[in-house]
Amino acid sequence: MSKPVPKAIAPAELLGLAHSVIKADRFPVLATMDGDQPRVRPVSPVRTDGFTVFVANLRFYGKTAEIAANPKVELCYMDDGHNQVRLTGVAEVATERSLLQEIWDANPLMRQFLGSLDNPQLLVYRIRPTRVRFMQEWALEYHEVPLTS
């Protein structure tokens, strides 16, 4: 069996390829640190603006303390073709009421389970990207994706 040969990717294609993988994966995996132990879990982003990703959370979840202790996180997205995007960033709690209201209004599941935007358990993390990488299926070579278009 021969090793698969990845097709060449023009730098101008990377932005679109990365966005298409992000759009295709509804449940990326979020990595955090619990002391010296990495932790990963699938999440369902409630909003994505370019490469800035918003993730809802409840205060009693384990990732709350992990992110408070070390806000450096990574999201890993994969599409059906096994193309991958790794989004490295810093998580912060979003506090802008108008932004939170937009997220709330666009997410019926949040409304159903939490009852109110003012639910004291609700946190929404904004993950600001510091690095985005794209990899074709089995290529084992990451391509740096520009953070701006």
C-alpha cells in the first residue's frame, strides 16, 4: 500500500478551507489544562465570528476552574474528509450584554435548558485565536492559516 500524497494547497485557499472545516464540525473538541493534566471534551459553539469562537458553559463544570487557572485553550475541528483545523487561543468570559443577548436569542437550546439569560450558572467564553492551522486528511503537515482575510 502506498502512502497517500496530499494535494498541494495554495496559500490563498487556506482561509476558505479552514472556514469550511469549522462550519462542518458541530462538535469540536476543546482542550484545557487541569494542573499538569490535559483535558479534552466535545463542545458545541454557540457562535463563531471568523476564527473567534463562543462556547457556553456552566459555572460548576470542570472547565470553568481550568480556564480560570489557565485561559490558554485549543479547539480541534474535523470534517467528514478528516481535514483538520487546530485553533489555539485564549478564553475569556464575554460580558457584553448586547452580544450575550444576540447569542441567547439565536440558541433555542440555551433558552430551553437555562430559562433566562440572567441564569447565574451561565458563562459564555470568547476564544480569541492566536494561531490557526489546517491539515489535509493524513497529510501530517500543518499549514498556518492567516488570522485575518
